[in-house]
Amino acid sequence: MSLAFVCKRTLPKQLLIRRTFSIMSPVKGKPDNAKILKTTPVADASQCKWIGLEKITYQDPNGNERQWDSAVRLTRAAGGIDGIGILAILKYKDGRPNEILLQKQFRPPVEGVCIEMPAGLIDANEDVRTAALRELKEETGYVGKIVHVSPVAFNDPGFTNTNLALVTVEIDMTLPENLNPQTSLEDNEFIECFAVPLDKFEQELISLEKQGYKLDARVQNVAQGILLAKQYNINK
């Protein structure tokens, strides 16, 4: 069944343009329509599918024995990297500025819709680059070219061992395969894609936060880096 997938782009004069793509997925609701029904404490961590809990005993620099509570990933592949985040840059040849592709997705732990980048876990027997291109295709329908892979970064090392590699992908919007992208979302994925001009990235996030959206740390950190580069005239 072919449905409409709307990708929004914000132009300098706040003029909203909608481009409609054909996708092959069931009708799903908008991320903004999701809500929390209840929260239940977990007495037995074995009930959880994706994460576990550990109590770590370690020795501090002074030789004292201490303990640390940690959440751990249960899905880590043999390569030691949990997942990838994708900095997807839309590139045009008609004079339009580069855009960054973002997503809206409801995240129950923060009780709201997050502004995120395309991302996902690395499957067994899969490397970082393969996972990045697969997730990009599945979540957005686009195909692209990898131009950079970051070192492995830890998301919240005081709380969990979760890590990722940040992959920058350029998407040539003139390619035939990117004119009518087809997504392959899973049944529990409710993702709305949109794009904003890269040179207005940090301003758009401020606006979205004021509207009540939650900002994924990876997205905000990239925007903050762009802002710092502008403020301190950091060139190549």
C-alpha cells in the first residue's frame, strides 16, 4: 500500500515547503499523538528485553573498594559497538543550501517527542558503515555516501556502557533513487522526518525546544559545535 511521507523543510523566510514521497508501510500515527499510560517499577531486571542492571565493584585511585550501579546493553554485537547515529546531509545542485535530515520520535523514558538524527543498533556480523547505510535506508528511504566515521563515543558513561559511532553521510538529492524514497519501518517505529538548512541548525533546535520537543543530546551537541565554529571563526 502506497502512502504519503511528508518531509518538511524550513526556508530562511519561514516559508514551509512540503514534498510528498511514496512509501510502503502501514498507516501509523504522528509521533505527537503518543502518550504515556502508566509507569511500573521493575523488581526483576530479567523482565527487560533491551537493558540490564549491574552492580560493579571497583577500586578507586586511593585503593578503596567501591560499588557503582550501571545499566547495560543486552544487544551489543561482537564488534563491541552498540549502534550508530547518522548525520545525514542533503545536498542539492540547484543552489539550495545544504540541509540536515532530522526525525521526530516519541520516547517513553522522557515522556515526549524527541528531535533526533537517524540511528539504530548494529546487527550481528555487521560493521559500522554497513549498519549506517542500512538504517538510513530503512528509516528515511534515502541512499547516501559515507564521508566520515567518528571514534566510538559513550552516551552517558556515569550511567550506562552504551556507545555509538557517529557517521556523516551525504545524500545527493539529484539521484533517481532519492527522488521517491521508500522506508521500511518496523511495527513499533513511528518516525516523522524533516529537514532544516544546516546553517540555521542551532536556531531551529532552539525553536523546537520552545515548542516542547525534547532534544537528543547527539543532535544538540552537533548544533552546539556548529555554533562554536561560527562564534570562534574556526576554519578548515
